[in-house]
Amino acid sequence: MTTTDDSIGQALNIAAPVKSRKPGRPRAIPVELEHVVANFHRQGHGYRAIARILREEYHINPHYSSVRLVLKRLGLLPA
């Protein structure tokens, strides 16, 4: 019994942290494009215009409210 208990203890100690994906739905606007959204906002574009530009130029289809949430997360809009 001692060898079995030792092997289980060693297996638990050796376990490396596993990098896993967060649960839930993927973001509508990837993190890599958040700076693009911020730049268009600084240029004076509205939420719907930014969503349209992302659809036409970057081939993603976000809702304008997703654009608003990104700007809010970046601190460019009041909470």
C-alpha cells in the first residue's frame, strides 16, 4: 500500500498548471482590434459607424453595443 500511496502523492505534486480557455462566449470584437475601435472613436465616428467599418474592412460582424462596451472597458466613455 505504501507504493500506491507514494505514487498518488507524487502525481499530485507533479501536476503542472493547465492553461485553459475562459468559459463563455468569445468576444465579438477581438482584443487585437480594440485599439482600432479607440482610434475611430477619437476621430469622431459613432458606434454604428465603427461597427460598419469593422464589418466592411475587418470582416467581423459586431453589434454597435459591442463597440460601446469596448470603449467603456477602455475608459473612453463614462461608466
